[in-house]
Amino acid sequence: MSKKRKLEAQAGDQVKVGNKTISLEGYLSKKPRKEQATSNNTSGVPNSDQALQTQAPPALQSEAKDEQKSDKNQDTTKPAGDPQFLPIRQALPLWTHQDEIRRILRQHDVLLLVGETGSGKSTQVPQFLYQEKWCQRRRVKVQTNGVTEQVNVGGVIAITQPRRVAATTLAHRVSREAGTSLNGQRGGSDAKGAVVKGLVGYSVRFDHRVPPGTKIKFVTEGMLLQELLRDPHLRQYSAIIVDEIHERSVDVDLLSGFLKQIVSGDKAGRGGIPLKVVIMSATANVESIKHFFSNPDTNTASSSSTREENPTDGIQFLQVEGRQFPVDVIHAPKPIPDIQEALLKTVFKLHTEEPLTDKHGRRDILAFLTGQEEIETAQRLIEEYAATLGPKLPKINVMPLFGQLSMEAQYEAFQPVKGAFTRKIVLATNIAETSVTVPGVRYVIDCGKAKVKQFRPRLGMESLLAKPISQSSAIQRTGRAGREGPGKSYRLYTEETFQGLKKTDLPEILRTDVLGAVLTMKARGIEDVLAFPLMDPPEVESVGKSLLHLHLLGALADDGSITDMGRKMVMFPVTAPYARVLLAATDPKHDCLLEVIDIISCITAGDDIFLQVQSEEIKEEVEVYRKELFRREGDLLTYLTAMQHYAAENTDRAQWCKSRKINMRNMKQALNIRKQIRGLCVREGMMEPAPTDPQPFSPASPDEAAVILKCFLKGFALKTAMLAPDSSYVTSHGKHVVAIHPSSMLHGQKKEAIMFLEHVYTQKNYAKKVSAIQASWIAEALEH
DNA sequence: GAGCACTGC
């Protein structure tokens, strides 16, 4: 029947340190902890699956040379912090490596640390390091434009996170462990009971808590990139810890480039004081990262004359195993033509043959599918099957889980099933691979595909299509079965197919428009963006397209240097075209900045603020309320009306959202963004402080609406289409046929010309966020 | 008539 392979690796039975292997038998017998409440990190390649991969080459296993026999003399650390957390911290796989980590960083500047989920790296590494001598703030002389000045360098460790929640929850956790308060109050106490001041802080968008005395600061990647704009040498910091680098966001890729430049440069901007860099990954697939930080020759910004004075001693490497139960991987014996059928059969087999519970708890099923439609079909089929089950078999409770579901519906998937004699079957998209952890899962069914968004630079549009996943992703999915007890993972594809999958997913920078990345580099002083060190450089053509686009937007001058307008644009937390729209709205002949801010806030707050309505009945009900928001000019003016009504609503905003089926969470986020952008505009002298809410609602006149749309054309002149004689829309740039997406209020309508902010290929070429415009406006917008 | 997942001074 199906091919079975028992995986050998056990739950964290040994740790590789340098070229040694240390047994961890001491606490192996303990039940692995559940997902740490502190760590939002749910990603990471499970240990059990590593046996699937070929043994890492010796070079990868250790470069931590200089191993000493004993480091006791240097060990300055009586463990600091709140003693009540000490036993928990001591049980973490990372705890026994703290001397090792300290020793490496005393002698070297760059360390790559691989530690799987649950190893404790995010919480412990900063605590191991902040008392180090090299971490103290120093007063040094630096030369700025020929003038010598005294500046402070160092004193703080930054830890970057891809997501805000991760940064804030980790900061809370570490602050508690350290026995200090995030508020900077003198509430905490150290081991001796003495009062200590703030030690841990965080800084994320909309939320900053950096108490006096902060030595450990959790930040989002975007935040540190933004700090780089003001402080190119990161003088505030002694060390930067880059966490979750395996997620390979565009921000972390850019950050890595800047860090590489600082580390391998001449350090003159830091008064000769080195910046320590710890790169942390939850997956062992780190060859490209190692290679990137080991080779100074790709670095172009630091002059070659200084290189011999500052030899880079390469990157040090340390791997700490996580803890994970073994998972059996079962591949399909031959290629499967019908995934839905195979899914149903696997569910049937598991449900009838496998016990409902064991000593580790529930034994629920998690299936990874590609999207909402597939999930809903599968749900229907499984429920039909479940209705035929005899009374002796457990009942089945199918829970769909995808991003478009309401928060309450998503929450349901995480709850234990209600009936006692019932098995939960969660049908999820990729949301369950990295973003959330579903408890109780012991069986994983993996369809082997996922929908991915990919930017097509040549067409200036993106596509969203189901594609085969990577091996790393398959391993990740498998690992979801082994978090609470031994599990099984059924892959609905053959082992040959698995071997043929690419090792890792394409990093985001190769999948998205690099427009923002290029502007980021330009604004931070990178003249030749093609020479900037990146782990995975995008195609030259993509970069070229972005340079042209930025030039068209007025962010770059004819010679490619950044303009004053470009410098203003990078300060806004929106993409370059939106920033251009903001600047256009400031122009006295337009003068509609507040309105444009409202619209952009709504759009960038997340998914569509208008929730999808399933049933026809409710739809009719909702339409009655929504009618007053709709504008015939299209989606943008409709967003504006929605925001203005919401801001004017004085009594019950929750009820207001509910009756109109508007996403309250996004609406709140939109208000946050609106406040932030307004603040930036005031700071930049683009407007006077706006009157506070609630303001009475006054609709934009048709003339005002036209002016607003003309502002948007300044950023989106290329994203326009004209109505053709055959009633289709043909893009003015590229002459492609586009259809108005059903989510747009202009769907099915015929207008002379349209402007659209998004252009996505799924079933066909779709234009989203659409507005009706006049054809003459397009040429007008392209004039300078 | 249709919707992978994240995210930013």
C-alpha cells in the first residue's frame, strides 16, 4: 500500500555544539513543552523531519573553532533575572550553550544560530549577551564631513521580528523573565530582591515602549530599516539580533545587506567599535545565508582599500536542536489524479483506524489545502460522509480555517470539539503553516500545493496561483503533527515528487515588486542598487523597471539620484505610488490631502474593509445600509464615504460596522494609519493639524471627487484601461484585456475609462480597487 | 461573480 518511513530523530536527544555532540538525556524524558505562550514563533523545521534531509556536511555543522577546555574563569554570569523563571529557562535547549555563545561573540562579530522552535533562542540569546563588556555604551570620536565630534556608540541590543505581535509578546516575556517592567517603573526586582530599572523595551508601528535603561529592544524589521534612515551606522546598538531570518521577508533581506556593509566596512562611522550581528534561523537550510555573510567580496560599499585592515573572519555557526515528537511520513505510492478524492479517503482511513485520544491527548486531523473554494468543497464532502457513519464510530466536526473567515470562525478551529466522542478535522490554507498553531493535531494531510502571489515585472501585474510547495514547506507542514505527541503525516504526492520539489520557497524579494526595495536603498545612500549586497538579488530587469517607475513617479532624477520628492516619499508607511498620491494632494490646485489620507488609510489597513456576505438574504439587508456609502465614481470614493461616516459616527461604531458588514478591526487599523499619516504630513509642513473626530459628515462633491481621482492618477497613471468597442477594458499600458473584479462596486459596469490600483491574474486578468475616470485625465497626469 | 499568508517612522 503506502510507503512508510519511520523517522529516526527523536525529540531533542542531542545537541550539536561546534564539532561536539552533547546528549541531553537529562531532560529528554520530560514532555516537550507546548507552544510557548511567549513566543509567537510557530515556524521552524521540526526536528523529526531533519532525518529526511541528508546529513549536513561537516563544514555546516561546525565553524565554531577556538573552543576552550573550560570557560569558567570568564563566566561572569550568575543568572540574572526573576528566579521564578529560572527552572523554565534552564530547561531550554539553549541554556547550556550560553557560555559558548558569549565566547564566540567575544572573539567574532557575526554568529549564525540555528535553533528550532522551542529552543528558546528569541528569549534567551539577548539575556545571555546584554551584560557583556562589548555591550556597554562608549563615548567615541567620529569624523562627520571632516568635523570631529564626540558621540555615544552601543549599549543596546536590538532583536528584529517580522511581525508586531511577535516583537511585543517577546518583549513582555523577556521583561518578566528579567524581573523588570516594560513601563520603566521600578516594579521588578532581581535575584537579591533589589529594585532594578527598565531593561527590556520594544518598538513597533503605533506602539513604543522603551523605558530608561533599556538594553534589550525588540523591534520589527521595518522599524529598524526606518531607523537606518536616520542612523546609517546604527550607533545606538552594540548588537543586532536578526530573528526568523528563514522567513526571508523583503525587509530582512535589505536589513541583512545593510548589516553586512556595516560589519565588513571600516567602522569609522562607529568610532571603530564593531557591531555584533547574530543571525537566527529556525530552519537548518542556511547555506545561502552563511555564504552571504562569509564573503566580503560581494560588498561594494566599503572601499577595497580598507579591506585588508579589517579582515572579516567569516561567520560563526552554532546549531541547537529543538524538541519535537517523531512523525511518520507517508507518501502516496503513485501520483494522485484527484486530490479531493484522496483527501476524503485519507480522512476516512484515519478516522476509522486511528484512536481518538491517547496519553498525549486528542488526535485530531489537520489538512493543508490551497484555498477557500477547495476547503469548502472538501468540507461538504466530508460532512456528507460523516452523516453515513455508524453510531460506534466517533463523530466528525469539520472546521474550515482561512484568512477571510471572521475572527470568531477562526477561533472555533482552535477550540476543542464540543461533543465528547468527536474528532476535529481542520481544513486550512497556509495560515496554519506559519501564522497560527492548531492544538490537538496529530495527523497532517498535505496536498502539496499552496497559492502564491508572484509579481510579473514585465507585465506590471501580479498573479495568484496554486503552485507546488517547497521541501522546507512540506517539512514544516509535517511538523505540525508532532507538537503534542508522536504523529503521522500523509503527503498526497509521491516521494519522488517530494524529492523533486525545490528546497526552499522563493524569498519574497523575488516574488514582489521591488519598487519599494529600490527606493529604500536609494534613500539610504545606495547609489548603485544593482551592486548592493543581497542574498538573492532580483533580476536586473526588475530593478531596471523599478528605477524607471520611480523616475516616472518623480522620486528619482534623470541621473538616478533621489529627489527631494523621493526623500519625502520614503517617510510614509505606504508604497511609493501611494506616497506620490499624498504629495499630489498637497498641491494647492488639488488640495484634498485629508480625503486622500482617508482613502489610503482604508486601503492599506489590510483586506477589504467591506466583508463578504455569503447568504443572499443577509446581502439584501446589508445593501440597505451600505447604499449610503456607495459612490458611482467607484471604489475609492466609496472608501472615502465609509471612512467619513465611520469617523462621524458618535454613538456605536461597533453596531455601525456590524449592520454594514464592515471589518471593524481593519477600520480601527485604518484610523491608526490615518492618525499616523496625518501626523507625518503635519511634521512635513504639508498641512495644518486636522480637527479631531467626530466631524460632521459632508459628502465630496462630484468636482471634488474628480480632483481626488486626479491625485490618484499621479501615482497610478499606468494602471488605467479604456473601454473597447467590444465592451472589454484594454489597459493603456501594455494593451491587455482586464475585467473588473467582482469585489469592485463597478463590476459589470461600462465606463469610458477606469483606473485601478491592483492588477491580479487569477482566473483571468482582474482589475481591483477600480474608479471611473475620463480618458483625458490620463495624459494630464503624465505631464509634469 | 470571486477571495494564499504576512507587514511598515
